[in-house]
Amino acid sequence: MAQISESDAGGSSSLSKAVHILKDLAAHSVEGVRLIDLARRLNLSQPSAHRLLKTLIAEGMVEQMSDSKSYRLSLEFFSIASQASRREGILEIARPSLLRLSATFNDTVFLLVRSNFDAICLDRVEGPFPIRSFTGDIGGKVPLGIGQGSIAILSYLPEEEREAIIKFNMPRIMDRAAIDEVDLRIKIEEVRRIGAAQMNFEMIEGMAGLGVPVLDRNGIAVASLSIGTLASRLTEMRSSTITDLLKSEARAISNKLNPFDPTLRYPASALRAQSKS
Amino acid sequence: MAQISESDAGGSSSLSKAVHILKDLAAHSVEGVRLIDLARRLNLSQPSAHRLLKTLIAEGMVEQMSDSKSYRLSLEFFSIASQASRREGILEIARPSLLRLSATFNDTVFLLVRSNFDAICLDRVEGPFPIRSFTGDIGGKVPLGIGQGSIAILSYLPEEEREAIIKFNMPRIMDRAAIDEVDLRIKIEEVRRIGAAQMNFEMIEGMAGLGVPVLDRNGIAVASLSIGTLASRLTEMRSSTITDLLKSEARAISNKLNPFDPTLRYPASALRAQSKS
DNA sequence: TCTAGTATTCCGAATTATGGACTTTTTTTA
DNA sequence: TAAAAAAAGTCCATAATTCGGAATACTAGA
């Protein structure tokens, strides 16, 4: 699954390897990872992998299961991350919307957030039907351009940025979906016209979905709200109601998100006073 | 705040520094962190800090805010971290119980999990009253021995381990609560007798709580279920009902956790087949 | 008990990180 | 608005750290 990723351009280092290790551990967090498998998957020598793991353990990011010798991410890692009070952020703000939507439609609802060239699934509320989606579970990533939520975001990025992303992502997209650049551009135009991304053609058999962007104050997408459901359940009528509700929740989130985003709006100097060590 | 931590014993490395950077970024995630401040706080030369940050950015763990030049953790980091909490699946398994409990009592319910010498709050469902707890929000940590949920776990660890923890944690505990070792040991015995930890003496004024352990098949605590409420609401009668319900939910979780905990019970070989790269 | 297959440790070779000095950019002050 | 100050980012010779082959210690299965 998780490739070594990216062009190895320039500053490779032991740190990169360590990060790859963390990612690999995350990808196999349930069963844990054995040293050998890790080393093989990431093309590391066994001693190197071992040394890095040892350091990561010393730093509390990783732990070794006592039964088997397998390694996995430590909870402290999770704890550190959640300490980062991005908590005040979109996740908490959006959660009530997700719950409302899920309860209203009896479908699975997703919150995707843009991260560079990808959309990351930040939250997900399950409906009663088992849904297969591109993003997979919370934490999953898709290239911008695949799936409704993801396309909804892509469609509402500044043109220049969008172009760059399309250029970069097109190969990745074609790799995973039967779409070419023309299809994608047509789709984007449609999304911008309607304000929502609907999947007519089924990219996963039997599945369908609908996504709308969550915009910042400049009208640029930072996230998206989407639902995934059985294709048979997405009739014309339902689909229009759903779109409306998604849009209104997205707007609600935008409003809560925007009024004060100090990290973006205020001159950096104004904040600095607080951060005396 | 965040110290450079620990004895610098043995394997120091650039990786350690990188981890310190990540922790520092986590601690200052609201405003973002400037290169200089980071370097000063962590005793790094500016070029080193810069180089490490560059690598972390290349790996997608960190991003640079475009307005100021400050750095902060990227969403991908959070994405990886959230995988860490999914390890045992206990989060998903326990959530329904939390919801039920919270709905039944109208109080705040916590799921704590053991992590080395601490208990980490993995999940928390809010009741209508604002509750202050030791663990704080999701992701928060307390030393094992402080608070009901935490004591519930401590009480059901193997004796030897428990002793080691008490020895290690006692200073940290006394630092934060008016309890000495004798009090703690008496408390633990009581918990083991009753099967639940109840806070009679109020450690946070006006607050009270009740916690029960979630045991693995060997009767060792891996987590705890607890509620936090106003002291005035924890009458004798309520308290006994609540205890019963907590216990029954804890047992339910245990059962779901145990019958198939492949990572623990099955010969490692049985699992390996699946984990072909 | 023996025999893989792994995990862990050692250690000399060499690749990599390091920080002083320098350039560029941003912010503050006059 | 310009000049000064502060911070960000870059370069490079030096020094230290990482690297991986090989040896050793475990562990599970036969």
C-alpha cells in the first residue's frame, strides 16, 4: 500500500526514513509491524530500521508490543497531536453538522479537508449502509479530483492553483479512476455551476455520492461536506433535497469558521506577544 | 513549557531533534512557530532547525503558513496521529457505550486508556454540565493514580507492575493532588473490593466521579469507563445504579475486545499471512 | 534438543549533519 | 517612505553521525 512516495528530490535523510516508518506504522496500526517487514517495505537495512525505531521509542512516538516484538504507534503520539489545539478548528465545528446530516438522510457523511494535493478525511459519521469510499476511513487520503467531496474542493480553488493541481494529479487520478482530463474539466465546470458535485457515473459500483465545498471568506474551498450512499438511493428528488441541506450546513460551517481566524488575518506581530518562551 | 525532556542517554540524533520540533509545534499550534523561537527553545542552530523543518515539510508533516513565515503541523500529521488511536479498535467499540451512558445519566462520560505510566483520554461524551476533569479534553493525560478512571485502571494491573507504577508516579501524584501513598493504597484496595473507583473526597471542588476498569481476558485493565459529574448529583442511590451500568458496559466492551484480539492471542504466525506487502 | 527465522548489537567506512558566515527577505522604527 | 534591525534562508568545509555487513542473542516451531 503506502509507497515510499514522492520524488526523492534533494534533502533525503534519516529523518525522511523515520517519517516513512511512522506512516507505515500508521497504515498497519491494528496488527503492529515487525521489524523485518518494515525494513523490506521501506527498503531499509534492518539495523537502520531498528536504530530509528529505538530513537522513536525513546521519544515516545512508538512502542513495542510486549507479546510479539512488533512495533506500533504509541498513544502518546496521538496525545501530542490532540494537544495541538487545532481542536477549536473545523472538526469540532463541523461535527454537529455531520451528525445532523447523517441522522436526516440515514447515510454516511464525510468531512474532507484539503491538504496540498490531496483531500484528507477528517471525520466521518456512519449511516446504516456499509459505504465504500475513496478516502476510506478517517485519516484516509485521495488526490484532489477523485470522488465528490474531493472534486467539490478542487472546483473551488483559485484557478491558477487548480491548474497546477490538475497537472500534478492527472496521472494519479487516471491511475485510480476511469477519467481523463476532459471529463474532469467538464465536471469541474458543472460543479461550479451547481455548487455541488454529484456522481452520476458510478466510480465504485453501486455507490453514489454528493459533495459541496466549505468556503473561506474569500470563496476558496478549505473543506467539503459529502455523503456516500447506494446509487439506488440517490433519486432525483432526494438528491436535490440533499444538495440543499448540504449547502446550508456548509454555509453554517463557513460562518463559524470565518469570523475570527486569527492565524490568517492578523498581522503576525500582534500574536507574538503571547509566545514568550 | 515543553522541556527538551529525559536523560539524553545514548542515542541522540537528528531524529530526536525532529521529534522535539514536532512536539514544540504541537504545543504552539495555535499561533504557529517562528524559526528563531523554535531554534532558541530547543537549543538548535538556526540552519539545523531550518533544514529539519524543510525535510518535515517535504514529508508532509509540517506546513509553513503563507502569511507569516511560521510553521505548524500539517493535517497529514493529524491524520497519522488519529490512526494511532484506532489501534485496538477500542474507540469504535466503546463509543456506543459512552453514548448510552451519557444519555442515561445526563453526565459526561470518559474513556481512558492506559499508556505506560499514564492514562490518556481517548474519547469523551459531554453531558449538559460543564465538567472539569484531570484528563482534560480528548488526548489529555494524567498519571495513573489520579482521578477515578485512572485509579480504576491502576487497581487492576498485575501487582508487580502496579508497584512499579506507584513508585514512579507517587511524586507526580502528590504534586497534583493532596494524596499520599497510604491513601492511594487504601483506595486501590477499596476499588478492587468494589470493582469501581468512586471519589468520595473531592479532588476538584464540587466535582465527583465514578470509574470502572475495562479488563482484558486475563483480568488486567486496559482502559476504563468513568463519569464526571457535580458532587451534588452523586447521591448514594444514583451512585450505585451508575456503578452497575458502568460495569455492565465495561463488560460489554471487554467481550467485544477479547473474543478476537488477534494481536494478542494468536500465534503471530497466523497473522503474518495477511500482511504481505 | 535442534533449527530456522528474527531481533539486536558491534564497529570501521563514509555519507550526512553541523553551525559560522553570508545573502535575502520581512518587519520595525524613524 | 526610507533606513535599520531582525529574521529567514543558503553555502560550505569540518566533524560527527549514520550506514550496513557481520556477529550474536532470541524465539518459535519441529
